[in-house]
Amino acid sequence: MKRHHLFGSIGMAGALVALLVSASGCQTEAFCFACGANAGPDAGHEGGGGGTGGQGGEGGIIIGPGQGGGGNCGADILTDPQNCGACGVVCNLPNAFPTCEGGFCLVDKCASGFLDLDKGVDNGCEYKCAPSNGGDEICDGVDNDCNGLVDELTDFQTDAVNCGACNVVCAFANASASCVASVCQLGQCLVGYHDVNGSAGDGCEYACTQTNGGVEVCDYADNNCNGTVDEGFDVTTDPQNCGTCGNDCGSLYPSSVGSCDAGVCSFGPCLPGYLNLDGIEANGCEYACTPTGEEACDGKDNDCNGVVDDGALPGVDDPCGASDVGECALGAQACQGGALVCVGAVGPATEYCDDLDNDCSGAADEMCPAANPADKRIDLGASSGVGQAPSTQLSVGSRGDVIFASYLDRRAGNADIRASVSTDGGSTWLNNDIAIATGTLVQVEPWSFLSPSRAYVAFAQFPTAAHRDVYVARASSPYTSFPAPVRADKDSTSADAFFVRGVVAKAGAQDTVVVVWQSLSGTGANVTTNVFLQRSLDSGQTWLGQDLRVNAVLGKAELPAVATDGNGKVFIAWRDLRNGKSEVYGDVYDATAGTFLGNVALSGGNPAEQITVAADEGGPNVYVAWTDLRAAKKVIRVNRSTNGGTSFGSDGVIVNPDATFADASSPAIAASGGRVVVAWEDTRSGLPDIRLNHSEDAGATWLAATSRADLGTVPGTSASTRPRVSLGAADMVYVAWEDARSGKRDIYANHSFDKGTSFQPLDLRMDVGMAGAPSPAGGADSRTPFIVTNAAGARGVVLWVDNRTATGADGANADIYSSFFE
């Protein structure tokens, strides 16, 4: 702001004051030194002071007479707007109400409708302006807020509602708009609208929604919304839209291109891979086929004539097959199912013992076991010629290659126990058999069993004619010299002990030996039968001071069977009538601890007979088999324990399930390492045959169909009885039996390579005689076979009782014979 200023002293020359007033620029009167015509000497007294006799007001300067260079005005020139800065200087500012401060003219306030924008005093309130729109600036060409600027808040470059000028609104039909450099621009069209003509004046003038993804197809719609319908399609020539959209000539004539002329379809070329094989245009190119060359046996129509693998095909009728040796035969190639197949060829098969070259090796039965061409009599000794005296009651035990046979012998006129031994798996036997128990007393029913270093024979001996006692003889390797037998039972009554059985419960420096037997007491209606047991811890030299009764209920037990796991446990099964019927019972004797586990019923409360028992060496599996009598037809059942006899099933399972209508009896059992095989007599076909079943999971499951072993005859035509079974190496199973196919009973054997599932077509007769002394089939009675295997498990060794004479005829007395096949 500009204002007047007082320079120098009050007494400054008038010329200087005039210059100052002139320089102030105020539109007022000039400073006045003698204001008024009548101004006297005292004129400056009012409101002022100064000079001689004058008195200045407070804070002011009073111009008195002779002061101020212009006269005496008596005013306060510092505050008086009529004498501001000097007498007569009037503060007169345009469009303003002035004030004087410090001797300067200032704007006090502006007149209505005016504003002092530049803050200059000389031009007062120079800006004429009345606020509008409540003082809020809007775009209307008016300074609404009176700040000297018009429409300063509006950007005419970019404001779409004031584009280039106020109230110039950018707007286009069906589109967004923008202002760019003060020019309205067409923005994005609204959904469903398009700017087809390219003119912004009418905005997005075309209403259209895209279809088919914006790709034009012939459908009478503007799919791409470009303003043109079905452009690119000519219904007069387009085979897919012939005459009208969607009229496909290829559908009218399938698998063909088709053609369209003047909007009418006609048959055209076939599509690649198709042919008009039948020549009918109405069904188009109906045959899908691509020619690949000459016809071959590949299941394809190579020449596309409509027929697969026709004509003369390469390789057809060529000879084929592995061999034409033995049972093998060549065949001819035929085209079957798109491949050359050898038809009519017979290839090599597993070699069976059937006198045929099954494996086409050029030789028959080369891998099959064959019977030793000469059997051997083993009850040899002084005063013992062929048929001279009866040898009966054969019992055989084996371990590895040691086979020990004991029997009742009457060569001395009395019933003695004698034995022979082979230490090479049945190849050779002693030239003179061994006396086990001889003398004036009668010994019967020998039972052979072995440990790795000793052979044992248990038997019954008559001290008088009234009853029998139990004795055990033993010998160490080479088993040819037996000390005097030791009595095992401690019965001091006249009870009869018989049906003696023994096992080596645990082998060692001193074997633990257990024997069991049936004891009969009383007469007539007072007869009682029990099963007793004795144990020796020193290889049969000494025995318990008292016999142990096995059956917990007195007087109804008979026919014990025994087995061991070789670890000290002995498994006993017997027939027990404690409930009024002959059930199967069992118990476990711990030979080390000398304790019983306790009697347990095994046949579910049902009657049974012909009980036998087997156990895995080393445990833990135990099996009890019997002939079951609960139904009209006999069946074979097996109960098992998989925990060393601690628990059994509540009943046995039937192992001949495929012939419940037939009688089955006389079971024989063998077990090892979870494998168990059962053989029996089976009458399903008439006379008994020998059948078997086996389990590979410790008796949990059995085969649904059983196998037959006596395959040399038609089933049911000859009596095959008393089977015995043994396990060999790997999957070998050996079986022997009595067979009456030729008249009198002969001894036959067979084997299985597949665990007992099937047996060889030709079974083997074992009692064939010796060189120079043949034994014709059916000529002499042979019975009670035993079968064991050698250490390698590759040989079946068979022993039996034979009634032949030196000429091969049937005699009155029997001898003991042995043979083998491998």
C-alpha cells in the first residue's frame, strides 16, 4: 500500500511540503498552511499544538500559526483525513472510505460493490465486483468469489461438462465421452451398442449384442456386430449353408464334401478316409477306410475293398510249431482275429510218467521216477529163508537217510522183535537183521522212532499169557547192537498194555523220550480203558516212578496217536467215550516240564475213528485227522492248532468236500513247515481209490477238488486201500498203498510234482520181485505199506509185508521187503 510520509521538521519550507504532497499520489487537496481566509494566529490551536504558545495534542502534531508552510490549520496532521500529513491534505480515495494513520491516507473500507485487490492507496478500491453463487466459484463467465479471476477452478482442456467453454458438455449417444485439449472425444460404446458408421456425431448408433464369440456364422444374425449380417457366406454356393443357413450338404450326403449350386445340394467328393463303396449317393460315403497297400493279416482292410484280411495273405498256411518230435506236432498258420495263429500245433508239455515223450525231447519219461527193478528182502538172518517163518507187524521210522524197520518175527518159534536198518536212504540194508527182543517171552506190536543219534523200538511184552507190559529198546549209531530193553510202564496190576506209540520229544546228548499206550483193566461189563504216558530224560534208560494217565475222565479212552514238534512238546490224540460216543480228544504234554495242558474235545462232540496226528518239526502247527462218523457217509476231517496245541478249532473241517456222497476212511497225514497233506480211501466211484488233498497255509484252506493217486486203473474198479503219505523236497509228495487190481494185493506208489494237486498218469508197482525170482502182479499178497523219503527228499522208499514164496507164489508166511523210486 502506498501512503504519504512527513519528511524533516515541522518548519520545513513550503516548497518541500508541496513536493511531498505532490509525490503522494493521493487525489486530495494540497497541503494547506493557512487554510481559510480568516485563519488567524490561533487558528491551529484546535486539536493540535506546536509553535510558540501552542500546545500539541497527545500523540499528534498540531500545526500552528507560522508552521507547516501553509498557514495555521490547527489540525492533527497524523490522523486527520482532512489534513493528513499536512494542513489541507484531504484523504479522498476512489470508491473507498479513507482513514489517516501516521500522516498517511489509507483505505478504511471499500464502498459497496468494490474491492481493493491491489492494495494500492492511490486508486482506492479499484475492483468493481459483487459476489455471486454464494461466493463459490462456478463456470459461468463471472468472478463469483471476486478474487479477480474468472472461472479459475474449471479446466477447459479436460472438463467434460465445460469443454473449451462453460457449459459445453461432452455427450454422445450410447457411449462414454471425454474432453481432450478442449475438444469433445467419443469414448467406449455402452454394452450392446457399436459405432458402425465411424461418425462421432451420432455416438454409438448401432444396437447389437455379439453372438458366437463375435465370429460371424451363417445364422441370419450379425454375430460380430459390424452392421452386416452373414457376411462371408454365400448360400448359393456354400455347401455348408446351401440355399439357407445350416443346410449342410455333407449331412445330406454323409462323409462327403458335397457341392452347392444355385442354392441346391448335390453329391460331391468323399472326405479323406471315406469311400462310396456301395455306389449309392443317398447314404453318402458310407465306408471309412484309407488304403495302405496290399492286403495282409492284420485285422484291417488294407485295400479298402470292404473285406478284412481277404484273399491270399502272406504267411497263411505256412507250417508252424515248436517240434514234431514225440507228442509234439506241427500246425499251420491261419489268420484269426487279425493275427497269424498257429493252428493244430502240439507243443512240449510237462513230462508225465505215461510212457510218452510229453516234453518232445526224444525220450519218454526221462525225468520221471522209476521203481527199483529189484526189491529187497530185509528180514535176513540165520534160520530165516523166504517164507520160512512169518514176519509181520511192520513199523518204520526214518530221519534223513537213516531208515529203521522193526517187526514181529517167529523164526525161533516164538514171537520176537527184530529190525533192520538202512543208512543210505534205502539203497542197502543189513545182511543180517538185528535182534531187539528175543527169548521165551512173547513180544508184539513194535513201534520204531529215531533221534539224530539213536534208534528206538517200543513194544508190548507178555510176562504171562494174561497181560502185556511196555518196553523200550534203544541203540546208538550204527544201530546194530541193542542192549536189553527197559520196561517203561510202572503198572503192578494185571492191566493189559498195548497199542504202544513213541516219540523223541527232544533230542540231545540224552534224548527226552515219551511213550503212550492203551491200558485195559477188568473183565466183562467192568472193562475200562485208559491212555497212559511215560517219559525218560536219559534216552530210555530210566522212566518216571508212576505212569501218567492222559485222559482226564477215567475208563473211556482208547487208540492213542502221538506226534512231537521236537522241541519238547508231545501231542496226543485218542478216541474217548466219556460222553457216550467215541469222540476225538487231545492233549499236549510238555516233556521238559512234565505237565499236561489239559484235555480238549476236537470233533465237535461227534463220533469218530481211525485217528492220526502230525506236527511241523519245530512247531507251531499241529494237525489231527480222523474218519468222521456223524453222518450216513463217512468223511475225513482235520482239526488244527497254529500255536503249539494251546488252542484248536471247535471241530474239524472236511478235506474231501468234492464227494460227500461217498465213504472216506483210513486217513494218513504228513506235515512240514505249514504244508499238510492227507490221503484216504475213497469209494465215490465204487471200490475204494486213493485220494488226497493238501493245504499250503497250515490247514486254513484246502483245495475244493481232491486228486486221485491210483491212476493205473479205471476209478472204482479195484480196491486200493491203506494209504501212506510222505513229503519230499520242494513240492514233491509221495504216496503208497495196497492195490488189488491184479487179484491179490500188490504195493503201488505214485508221486506229485505240484504239492499233491496232481499225480503221474502211470503209478508204479513196487513188489516186482528180484532178479531171477520175479513176483508177478497179483501172485502173492503184499500189505501194510510204509513210505518215507531220503535226506534229499528226492526218493520215495517203500517197505511192506509180503507173502511171496521163493517162486513168487502166495505163501502162508510173510517177509519184509523194501524198494524205492527216484
